[in-house]
Amino acid sequence: MSMSSTSSTRERLVVIGGDAAGMSAASQARRLKGPDELEIVAFERGRFTSYSACGIPYWVGGDVGERDDLIARTPEQHRERAIDLRMRTEVVRLDVPGRRVLARDLEAGEEYWTSYDKLVIATGARPLRPALPGIDAPGVHGVQTLGDGQALIDTLAGTAGRRAVVIGAGYIGVEMAEALVNRGYEVTVVNRGKEPMSTLDPDMGRLVHDAMTGMGITMVNDAEVTKILTADDGRARAVATEDAEYPADVVVLGIGVRPETALAGEAGLPLGEHGGLLTDLAMRVRGHDDIWSGGDCVEVRDLVSGRERHIALGTHANKHGQVIGSNAGGGYATFPGVVGTAVSKVCDLEIARTGLREKDALAAGLRFVTVTIESTSRAGYYPGAAPMKVKMIAERRTGRLLGVQIVGREGAGKRVDVAAVALTAQMTVEQMTALDLGYAPPFSPVWDPVLVAARKAVAAVRADRT
């Protein structure tokens, strides 16, 4: 089967990947150009489009009632906007010199070529599955797509035992551990790091450890998984480290993700040290005027360190899609980079970070001071005031803000947004102390915790200069 080349009267935009970045790009391009000017063909190998992968742990845990609550736009809704969206169709080869892609219909098994004038690669990321014995056994689940989430829920519903082991303690691992506790499971988290949440410095990660232990979760840190043990029926029955075995009726992988760029790499497109595609400010793949890429398959510029990073977040993917769609549709937009802001929670403990950790600053060759303060979410006398800890990192001599981490109860997490804005503006901690933040006793102490940390950082910078 073959597809004819593009018409001489209109261009064809081909999009590989039907989730946040890909369909945001297609939708934005369609807003700028109608079907008579721009044909849009999108390929998605899965069964769902435009969904919130970040919401999967909350669906598994029961906070989100239905799978469809996580879907922002269905395939039918995209097609109503004159986007030729082909589901269960995987692009298996990219011919850059020939400006065409080879697609495989996963239901029919047929393959066909489709030519393009402009191409968007939004292939996302894949969960890390280390090459361990038993890693592919039934009962072992990665959690990246809606299909993954549904498979896990089906396993939980059909499993008599109530023991779960989560491998890894990053965002997904921590959130999945809480979800499984909410479903009545006895949960063990096996983590190779010193503390959970390696996106935090270990001293702040310890607060997360304590909260998880308080929920009844068994934390096993500094432990390397060596194999998944299986029962006579082939299903997972335990997770083994060098020192112990942890019984498991279900195993969830929360080790992290890697950019899904095998297709791009085989086509000779430029990849960075983290395996992600490299793009310019317009999200155009470097060295290729008519190919764009965005979402979890790209690397982005860290505005604080100046280095390229891989950060798999829906916020970035949607922004990338908007930028790509604007440029592919004849407009103009750029994506300057990120400061690395993220928030999460464990039960009622809120976890937030932005900018650099201590080891990031060291790796970037920066010299710095650090301060940590304890404060409350509201005026201390106001009912419901909850404790929080703020850690701030500032550059020596200059006092430029480098990073902030916040761990606390209600009202702690979103305070990191103030620091994210300060980082983007390249503010010093001294400039931060003059920020005119909102104050009333139900919302904050007179000195907001972020500003208390900034004041202490100013003192540390000044002391360092003497």
C-alpha cells in the first residue's frame, strides 16, 4: 500500500505521536492554516490521544474516578478539526532525504509510505526497564501511557495478594507508592539512592523518607535490584537485591524514563548526551529546516546552568507543541528553556523544587552557599498553619539565586513558583527580599517562607565575601 505525494496546491504536515506535544502542534498549526492550505496527518501507535500521563498515579489510586477523565481531546475531536489522525499506527522508519515516513497499521499489519513537507517528531519517552532476570514477567508494570495504567489496574483487580514493590523513588515511584497504599496494599519501595526523590538534595529527601515511612511504606534505600523472582506460573513473586528478597504480588517500575528517539537516531538526526533530540529555540531539529520536535523526546536548555537537560513533563510538552505548531503553521514562536520546576506530594506532604541541586551546581562549576529555614504556611497564630522547610542555593560573591527546594504541608508546594520566576529573571537573593508578595494571615506569615530563606541567603553571601 502506498500514499501519493503531497499536492502541489497545499503542504502536508506529518506528526509522529498523538499525545501532548504532537497534538498541540497539530492543533496550533490548524488554527493558523485551514485544510485548503495545510494537510495534517498524525500517527499514534496507541489507543489514546491528548491525555494526562501525570494523572495516571491518581487514577490508579482512586483520586481520579475514570480513565476518560484524563483525556483532554479524543481522536474523533481531533478529526473534527480536519486532522487526519491514524490510531494504532506506528511510524517504523524515517527517510529524511526522501522526506517521507514508513507507517505500520498495527491492526491490519500493512505498511505504507507517507511523504511530508514538514515533520513533527513527538515520540515521547519510554520507562526504563533494566535488563534484569524476570523484568518482563507478568505482574511487572511500567507506568507511562494510559494503556500502561489500565494494564496495572487490571492486574490489581485480578490479584488476590496485597503486597506491592515499587522499584525506584523518583516522582513516579513515590506517587505510585501512595496510590498503592490508597488501594490497600502493603508497599515496599526499593531505591538505589541514599534517600527518595533524587531531584532533591539528600537532606530534603530525608523529609520525604520520613513521610513515606509514616504512611506505613517500607523504605529500602541504597539498594540495587538484581532480579525479579517468579513463581511456578511465571508471574512475579518477589524483588531481590544483593541482601534480601521482598515478596510482591505486583511490581511497579518507577525508575524513570528515557527519550524515545530510536527512530530519529536511526535516521541520523542529532541526539544529545541524554539521548534526546537537539533543537533550536524554535524547536526545529538542529540542521533540518522542516523538522521539529518536542515533548519528552527532546533535550531542553537549563537556563540556570546553561546545559542541556531531559525533563519529561506535560507542561513543557504542551508549550513545545504550541511553539512548533506556530512555526509549522507559518507563524513565529520560541521556547527559551526551563529552570527545572516540579511539584509532587506524598499524602499531605508537598514536595517542590526548582533550579539546581548542590550536585548540579558543582557539576556546572559554580561555587555557592546554601541555607535552610523552617517556617509555616500561614501566620503562626492562624488556624491551620502548617510547617515547611525551605532550602535555598545562591552563587558565591554575586548572590544569584541558583535553586530552591521546599518540603512541607498544605500551602508549601506552589510557593516554589515565586522562586521559578526569580530564577528565570536571574534575580539575586538580595533582590528577592524586596519582592512585593501577597500577605494576609490566612495565606502567609508577614515574611513569606521563600523570603525568609532569601534573607538568610543574603546574610550567607555577605559573610562569604568577608
